[in-house]
Amino acid sequence: MSNSGDETTSAGPAVGEAGVLAALDDAEMGIFVLDSNFRVEWLNSTAATYFGLEQAAAIGRDKRTLIESSIKEIFEQPDRFAETVIDTYDDNTYIEEFECHVLSSEARAERWLRHQSRPIETGVFAGGRIEHYTDITAQKQREADLTRERDRLDEFAGVVSHDLRNPLNVAQGRLEIARDDCDSPELDHVAGALARMERIIGDVLWLARAGRDIGDTEPVDLAATVEDAWTLVVDGATDAELVVAPELVGRTIDADGDRLSQLLENLLSNAITHGGDGVTVRVDATETGFAISDDGPGIPPENRDKVFDPGYSLSADGTGFGLGIVRQIIDAHGWTISVEAADSGGARFEISGVSGSDD
């Protein structure tokens, strides 16, 4: 084992331990093994790469000195890193975990690391400490991208709410006045356009501010909820037809009732928008959920991965947000949704992973 002087090198682990440690040399996480004096008994090549160290030269060095002289300077918060790690040597009784940001230089890439360390309680390294460093750069990048996306969407929602809703309200008010003076069918087109604008505004605000959470789940009558949703979305002048499979009658699923209603309304409305006034929409039971299909024109295979993207629509009358809301509600429940061709040639949306019961 190591002597007390900082520059005295370790004799290194015994042959058996050396074989085990050698097997960990190319592990994806960086590893330090410290003796009871907190000298480096061993580090793998991954750790050496993360910290810009020479593997052989680091073995036997006092880890406190190594941190102060070579390691801490690579971090965005060097003093905080040094203090947090050295505290574990002063009191080697607890498990430590934190995230740290390595700054880029000519010799190394920028990365985020998760430090995890614990005391070694048994074996030849008893009284020492083992430290793991896991590269979480990709995870931090995804988190940063998601934060930027949410910030942009929230900013856009603010613009929508303030700058569009006010003139929309004015236009709708003027339209009612115009109807009193003129009974032109052209005003119906204006009303339809304003109604579509209002739907877009409502969808954008929901996507930006409702989040991915759901309320409490409870048994919800699926067939009854489908019928209620159909009543809300179908126009009295349309010949669209709803067919609910008999095996769905009396079936309950565990769901947030309000969000389930919104999901069904959007899927049924989507079928009518794309299938036309004479579309037939079927709701069938599946082994792990249910499916909604129609006999409309269907969705080309190359577009099926895009239909849930906010703002994407295959119809001039669609808002492009309805199916994005569907995906959020599906994800919040822990379900999955897939799109394929229906037997009738139209689109089929299958929701899976749904729990519930049959009466």
C-alpha cells in the first residue's frame, strides 16, 4: 500500500485485484479506487481521459493534492467541486452524489459528469473510497433542448393569448353586428375562419401551459365517454357515423376523465376533418386498449411519424395541434399510440398499455 509522502508511488494492487481492475479499465464510467489514506490505488483509462491525467503517473498520488493541482481547474465551479469531494475524505462515512460541468479546452471536450462515491468497507481497500464518474452530457443536452423548447412555446403562447385573442374578439363582435344588417352566406365563411382561429389559439395555449401531468385516475366508462365526445365534435349537418364495438360497452379504463375526453374529442374530430362529412368512425377493443379508425383517405406511411408534431397537419382545415395534444395525454397516462392503415383504407390510431376492467 502507499506511504505517507505525496510523491511516493503505490505498490499497486495484488495480482488478483489487478486482474479485476484491468477488466474495468475500458468501462464507460470513470473509476478511482482510493486507499485508506486517500491515495490513488488505481484509476481506469476512462477516468484518466475525463480528467486529463496520465494513468500511471496518477497512481500513488494523494487525491487531495491531485484535485487541487490538476483536477479542479477543469470544472466550471472548481472550488465547489474540490470542497465537495475533499469533504468525503475528511468524513468517509457517507455516500455522495452530484453533477459537475467539465469545461472544454484544446485537450478535452466539454462534458457533464455525475459523481458517485462511497466508502470501501471490506477487502484490501477497506477504509478507502471508490469514486464513479458517469458521462451524462447527452442527458443534459436533452434537458437543455427541452427547456428551450418550452420557453419558446410559452413565449409564443403569450403572444397568441394577448396579441391574437384581443383582435379575434373584436372581429367576432363585428361579425355579429354585420349579421344583424346582412344575411349573406359569405359571413358564414368568416365565422368559420374565426372559429378555426379560436381553436388554434386554444390548442396552442393548452400545449404550452397544461404540461404533461394528469389528475387523479379513476375507472371511466370508455363507451359512454366516446359517445359524449362524439356529440361534442359532430356537426348536426354532417352524415358522419360512429360505430362503437359491442365489447366496449360496460368496459372501464383507468384514466383522468377530463383528459380522456379531450383525447377522444381530438381523435374523433381529426377523423371527421380528414374523412369528410360522410366518414364512418369505428372504436374497437384491442387486447391492451382500444383503437379508433375511419374509412377516410388515410395517412401516407411517410407522414405517420409526423402527425403528432405540433403544428403539422395534412388538412387545410386542421389546426395542426390536435394530435400533438393527443400524444401528450397518451404519454401522461403511460400509454402508447401507433398509427397504421385501417382495414377500410383510412387511418387507424391504436392506444395500448391501457388498464381497466370489463363488467
